[in-house]
Amino acid sequence: MMEILAKAPVEPVGAVTYGTAEGLLGSVWLLVAIPLVSAAILLLLGRRADRWGHWLGVASVGVAFLLGLTYFFQLRGVENRSVELSLWDFIAVGDLRVDFGLLFDPLAAVFVLLITGVGFLIHLYAVEYMAHDPGRRRFFAYFNLFVAAMLLLVLGNNYVMLFFGWEGVGLASYLLISFWYVRPAAATAGKKAFLMNRVGDAGLLIGIFIMFATLGTTQYDEVFSGVGSLTATTVLLLGLLLLLGAAGKSGQFPLQAWLPDAMEGPTPVSALIHAATMVTAGVYLIARSNPIFSANSTLQLVVVSVGALTLLLGAIIGMAKDDIKRVLAWSTVSQIGYMFLGVGLGGAAYALAIVHLLAHGFFKANMFLGAGSVMHGMKDQVDIRRFGGLAKYMKITWLTFMAGWLAIIGLPPFSGFFSKEPIIVAAFERDDWTAWLFGMAALLGAGLTAFYMTRLFVLTFHGPARWTEEIDHPHESPKLMTIPLILLAVGSIGAGALMVGPVPEWLEATAGLGGGSEAAHETVLSHLAITILSIGVTVIGAGLAWFLFRRGTATEPQPAGVLVTAARKNLYTDAVNETVFEKPGIFLTRALVYLDNRGIDGLVNALAAGVGGGSGRLRRLQTGFVRSYATSILAGALLVVAAFLAVEAGWLV
Amino acid sequence: MSDFPFLSVLTVAPLVGALVVAVLPRRRPELAKQVALGWSLLVLALSVVMWVTWQTGGDRFQFRESYPWIPNWGVNFTFAADGIALVMLMLIALLVPLVILASWHDAESSKRSVPVYFALLLVLECTMIGVFAAADVFLFYVFFEVMLVPMYFLIGSYGGHQRQYAAVKFFLYSLVGGLFMLAAVIGLWVVGGKTFDWVALSQVDISTGAERWLFLGFFIAFAIKAPFFPFHTWLPDAGGAAPAGAAALLVGVLDKVGTFGLLRYCLPLFPDAARWFAPWALALGVIGIIYAALLAIGQNDLKRLVSYTSIAHFGFIGVGIFAFTSQAATGAVLYMVNHGLATGLLFLVVGMLVARRGSALISDFGGAGKLVPLLAGVLFFAGLASLALPGTAPFISEFLVLIGTFSVNKPVAVIATLGIILAAAYVLWMVQRTTQGTLNPALTEVEGMKRDLNLREKVVVAPLVALIVLLGFYPKPVTDVINPAVQATMQDIGKTDPAPSAGTPQEASR
């Protein structure tokens, strides 16, 4: 364990080369093509596919998962464990050569398994969850579109392909958040998500431009091999722009505000896109670009700071929310903060962040689907103050949710203990006083996580029932929903312990991630002390929440102190966005519309009216069209003659 | 086959068709429509043959023909196409039949003759083909001006609200620009050895002062036509008042004459002046991107909104042209094609919505997706193409313009990149206010809103949607044609792409 926690030196990786995909691996493009074709069929056939469309959607992801597994095992036998597949010249102009190409390496492979594996279970669940929705076929079309785009994102062999998938998942996310588009809140939330993501996307794009301007390429292998020749400033700038893109997609500070609003979408969407997969694309981007991030320690410090800040921010806000999905959403923000912390620490912590990402994919998807199951049985109620005592009415949901709860708060032997605690240890391993800063932040975050998750769990499943009147008998969900829950719960329990060893080892073949063989770095506290501390804060946080909420809570908003009020209002981050960007923006567009009509166009019309001899003439010009045409011709002729004279006389030359 | 006089035949054929349609009896409007559609399809078929005949990697100018016109002045009917003209000709030939089909019932609400409407569309096609096919500066100028006439009548006679005002404004504004160009054309004739032949003129050495004045004469005409900020205010009026089909051609093709003119005339004929004025042109372009996008966000009229988005897109094209790198210039040309497809589609779909509702005001819609889901879906798709989402063709062109500009001018490229955020804002807000949210009760009472896309409308949008996706994944067939012409233009102005500056201090400061 200690060996893989070693910190890699801050220096560029050597030359990066990928093999060529041959044999079975040559068909790796099928992973993207199958869900994409399925989405196209569902959209193009329209109502004709209503009866069976959802099963096509489920099957396409299932097949992709089986293929992914096959490729995964194939890859083990390949030297370097990294193969490229170039499909066609995407963009080829001058020196710019962008390949429509794929890269299948250990990092891509684990993402493929996560996306298609968890994705398949959530697709299956959605068949039942969306059964009564008239738009179910459209839902599955968008869901398939998402899977295809996400697979392209992780499989691309250059940054333009990544951007292609990146925007594709953004589109799918928009479509699914505003799936119930007649609800104004859903339409607004979708737009907000897309817009905030575009801010990050602009950063990512400029980063790609820098790669081309300095290295003349956007292919992963060439960029990573060339990082060493870049100046420190260029690397810093490049990394910060990639980080901006990552922050947008992953809901990290300062672009976190869209993610909780994204809960307006159907719950399976929240589980797959806004918890398990898409929002972790930022972590993927940083892990994939590790040769860039590892090459500049300032850059790493910024990533670590963003991660630490966001993990605390998300946890604090999560403690004050009453909407079951929003608590889980802020929890996602917070947990991805841990992953950013991990990838920011660099070295062996890259792999730890990926382990946490995979574990989180299981337990958070599990809990979101559990929340969906609760809502299903409670007539779409989402307010945890209106639940209570559900444990005996929905036993499977309760037990599976419990697995997720124990996993996220990180008690041994559940998966969070194996995936989150090593990141906390790694944070304490930094060279200077920042070890204390980031280590304590990560430790504090663990306590807060235990508090808000226990509050959610207790208020939902235990204590007295506080249901609204129309609910007489809550019911457990059908099998099609509980089976995915059970499978995900098994994953939540076991995934951490099973993955913490083999996954980092497997990832070592990924370009730049093989630096874990150096001697372990000293932590400022002993490993044992940190483990005891982190279990301690978890028990304290969970115990406190249990004590406070075991008898339920008030069903109406209660007066609160400064901190709780601030947390309820998302620590005023939305208010800042509104006053700094939204309101001035609206004012600016209105002012410009006025200016354009009165200013520039006013000038144009005044000029025309002046030529025509008095205002008001312009509107009547059509009656005297020939006359004005003649005037114009005369003016033109004069101009021509003058020009001729000028040229002949040599004034202008 | 390469000896066939494609360009003159393509220019004249729509004119003949127009005459045939115009003399058809006014009480047989269906026949007029069918003849016009059939004729435009023939033109399309011939253009496809021309495309196939084109030799990629062959001469820069192909299909050259020349006939004497006014020998005393050295004016000839000279036609020739380079790759840039070829792709624009294909765009015209593709869009016109679709516009005719989309405009099937547009002229019926007007008191004017239906056959004349379709005849005017064919006349417009003739002038548009002529202006891109001309290789004689005087011939180009004549087509450039004559093109205004059919569009003037299309807007003024068949348009919507404020059509007379918009038509006159469009006509006069363009005419003023044309006069500047006329002056420059004559000036060029004087200093260029009394010839109007493009090839001859491109060999001429002109003194610095004269070159700058001549450049400016052409530039102002093209900047008005394109239009670039601050010469843009005629476009929202014209685009807002024109029938949707005519607006699609106006923004999709006719305005491209401005950017095409910059590439064909301003850059190769006045290379030194082009380099001298480039910073100013880049500034106009980048201001246009941000300014017009902000204005588009603030519009409450669908057609005016689309017009403003186009002004922002023309800003991108302008930046691409004046960045002088092969990526940016290829991007700009590709942008001209892709924008024709995407904004053409957007205008046509908006036209279908407006025709159903009887109003172009966004506030008259709301929740329309519930009533016409397919139409709303196509509107959304056209919006995605307009905001240059990867997977749609405009992404490639916008990406090329930006990446090509970044390698030589970072501030311009960075500001222009911010335009992609604003593009998302105007598209998504427009989509939200028209098709999403609570259903506007007034909509349910409008008879037209009960019908989703019919077969005719599906046939109109399907080829555009398919092409936008196809070229979004595989742009090579178009870029292969454009690339050599762009390389030649780069040589004309004496610019080469910068080598990647791997961050070594001396090189980075270059």
C-alpha cells in the first residue's frame, strides 16, 4: 500500500508511443457506434419504435458492455497495453492533422467498463422507472446518445476527439435535464448547465489552440512527448485552461452551480450522467493529461486547491438541503472534489483518484437509484422532511441504500474506506505546511460527509413517518428496479477493497501513470494516526446526525443561524453569479439593442434621410424610386469622375 | 466532359427558366411552382456533374470560358471557377430547389403574382451563379449590382411587416457600397493597364497609395454586403421582412459574395494593402462576433434574431480571412458553405414556425414543442448547428478559423472563442422561449400550430440535416476542393503558416 502512495517527481514523462490496434481490438469503434446507431434508430423511427424502443436502448448498452469486457481482456496480452486505431482524417489543413482516431489503453478501458457496466444497470432500471412516461422512447434515444458520446470522450486519441465527445455529453446532458421541457424549471436548468459548461469548454478549446500553436499537434502521444520542450509558463497556462474545462464538466468551483439544478431531470439521468459518469469527465481529462499537470507544481497546487475547496463547499451545502436529490447532488460535487484533490496531488494519487471515481460510480449510482425508488413509492415526493420510517415498507431499497451510505462515509470494510481514505493520507504527504492544510480539509470533509449522509439516511428510512396526507401505503419498487439496486449495492460494498490493489497496478501502463515505484514519501502524521482520525471524524459526524435526527425533524423551514442560512442559499454562490454576470449581462444586451437601433442604425437612416432631403423621406422613397436611383447614379458618377481625376493627377498614388 | 461550358450554361439556364415561369398564366400557380422546381433541379443536376468533373489537384481555375463583350474597354464575358467558387456554386444549386419547395405557399398570402415570385427566385439564382463564376472584374461588378434587383422585389413585394422600408434600405445601402466598388473597379482598370481580366490584373504592380485606396473601395462594398460591423444594420431589417425562403438565400448565399469578394479580389489583387489593413479588418470581425451575438440574445423577433446570429458568424469569417493562415482561411471558406447550410436551415425552419403562427415574435410562442414536436426538434438541431456543436459541420469551420487565428493573433482568437458561449446563450434562450416551458394558450387556438411537419417540409429539411451531420463527421470532400485555392491565395498575399513555437523564449516572442 505504501509503495503506491509514493509521490512522483515533478518532471516530464519521456516519449509516449502507442501500438496499433489489430485483430479484435481493431473493432473497438463498435463501442461508440452501437449506442449511436441505436439512438439514431430510436429518434428516426419515431412513434413506430415506441413499443420496443427501450429494449433496443438497453440491449445496445449491454452489448457494448460485453464488447468492452472482451477488449479489456484482449488488452492484457498487448505489450504497452495501449493501442491506437485511426479511422479517417478528420481535419487536415496545412500542418494541422486531426485524426478521427481512438485510443484503447488501461485508463480508457476502466472508463469503458464503468460507463457501459453501470450504464447498463441504470438503463435497465429506467425501463421500469420511465414506464408510464409517454416520452420513454425519446428518453432512451438521448440516453444512448449520451453513452456513445461519453465513450467517444474517453476513447479519443487526441484532444479534438475528446472535445467532440465532451460537447456530445453536454448535449445529451442538456436534453435529459430538460427532458420534461414543459416544466419551466427543467428547461431553465438544462440551459444553465449547457451555458456554464460552455464557459469551461471555451477554456478547453483555447488549451487545444495552445497545443497546436506550440507543439503543432493535438494527438495525445505527440503532446505528451512534447511537454518537456514547453516553458513553465506555457504549461501553467495550458493546464489552467484544461482545468477550467474540467471544472465546468465536473461541477467544481467556480462552475459548480449547474450540477444541483441538473436534478430537474429524471432520476436515472441524475444517477448515470450527473453522478457516475459524465461529471467525472473532468477527472478523466486531468488524469489523461497527467504529463502536463505533473510538469508544473504550481498547476498541481491550483488543482489541489480547487478540489479541497469544492469538497468542503459541497459538503457544507449538502448538510443544509432538504431535497433528497439535491443532497446527493451536492454530495457528488463534494466527492468529485476528493477526486480533483487526488489527481492534483499527482504521482500515485492519480490512480487513487480513479479508484475513488470507480467506487463512487457504484455507490452514488446506487443511492440515486435508491432515491428514485423512494420517490417512486412516495408519489414523487423529494423532501426528506416528508419521509421517515420507510425502512419497513421498502426493505430492498433500504438495505441497498444502506450499503451506499456505509460506502460513502467510508467505514471499513465498505468501499469508501479503501478509496477515500488513501486520498486523505496522500494529502498529508505533501512536502510543506500545505500537507496540514489539505490533509485537514480532506479529513474535515470526511466528517461532514458522514453527517449529511447519515442525516439523509435517517430522515428517509427511520424515525417517525412524516408523510403528506395523500400517501397511505408506500410500496417497494418492481423487480426491474430492485435488481439493478442489488447489483450496485454489491458493488458499493466490495468494489473498494477489490479495486484498491489491482486498479493502480493496471493503470500503470497508461502514459505517465507508471511513476509509483519510488520510495514512499513521509507523511506529516503516521498512516495509522490518519486512519484512526478519519474513522474517528466519520463516527462523530454520523453519530451526531443520528442523535439529532433519530426522532425526525420539523416539516417546515426552521429559523437558522448565519452559517446554516448561507448553506441553504448555496453559500451565496448563485447570488454572486446573478449579480456579477446575469444582471449586468441582461442590462448590456438591452442597452446594446437600444444602441444598435438608435445609434448605428439611427446614424445610417439619418445619413440616408439627409441625402434624400429631410427626414421621413426614406419611407416614401419607393414611390420616387426611379428619381432616387437617378440621384444615386449621379452621385456615383461624380465619385467615379473624381476618382479618375485623382488617379490621373497622381494625388492618391 | 471538362470542355463543356458549365459556368455560362449554369448562369444562363436559371434565367431561361425564369422567363418560362414568368410567362405562365397567373391563374396556374401550381404549374409555375412545378416548372420552377423542376428547372432548379436540372440546374442542381448539372452542378453535380460539374462537381464530379472538377479535377482535385488540377489547375487553380478550371472551366474557363471567355467571350468578347465590349472590346474597346477590354470587357469580356469571362467565367472561371476556383475551389472556393465551386463550393459556393454547389451551395447555390442545392439551396435554390429547397427554397422553392419551402416557399410553396409563401407567395399566396401576397396580392402579387405567384409565378413572378418563383421567376424572381430563378433570376436570383442566375445572378448569384454569375457573380461567383465571373473571372472578369467588370462582369463581377455587373452581377454584384444586378443581384440586388430580384432580391429587392422579393423583399419589397412579397415580404412581411415593413417590407418596403426594408427593401429600399437594403437596395440603397448595397448600392452605396457598389458605388465605392465601381470607383475602385475603374481605378483598377486605369492603373492595371486597361484590362478587367482577373488573371492579368493579379500580375500588376500597383503603387502603395493607389493599392490602399482601391482595396478600400472594394472592401467597403464587401463589408456592407457581408455585412461586417458597423455596416450591418440593413440585414436585420431585410432578413426580418423578407419571406423566409428569400431570407435563407440572402443570408445563406448572397451575403457570402462579400466574403468571397474579399478572398477573390481584395487579397490577391491588393496583397500589400490587405496586409496593411488586416488589423482593422480583424478588429471589425471580432467586434462583430461579440456585438452581434449580444444583440441576438436581446431580440424578440425570430427572423431578426437569426439575422443577428449571421452577423456574428460573418465576424468569424472575416477573422478567418484576415488571419492569413491556411487553417483560418480554409476555415473561413468552409464556414461560408456550412453557414449557408446551417443558417439556411434555421431560416427555413423559422419560416415554417412563423407561417404557422402568423407572427415572428418570440413572445407569441412558448411551449410549442408540445404541439409540433418534430418542427421543434429540427429548430433545435438547426440551433445546434448554428452554435457550432461538434458533430455538425459548422464546428469544423469555426474550429479551423479559431485555431488558425490563434497561431498568429492570440487576443483576437481568445475574444472570438468567447463568442461560443454567447452563441449557446442566444440559441438555447430562443429555443426555450419558443418551444419549451408552459404552453402558451394562444397557440392552441391557432389552426396552423396543430400541424407538424408535412411531407413537403420534411423533404426540405432532410437533405440539409443530413449534409450538416455528414460534413460534421467527414469534411474532407469539401476541404480537399478548398485547400488548393486557399494555398494559392496565401501565396498571392505572400504569407506562410508559422511553425509551432515550442515555447522557447525567442520564438515565443515572435
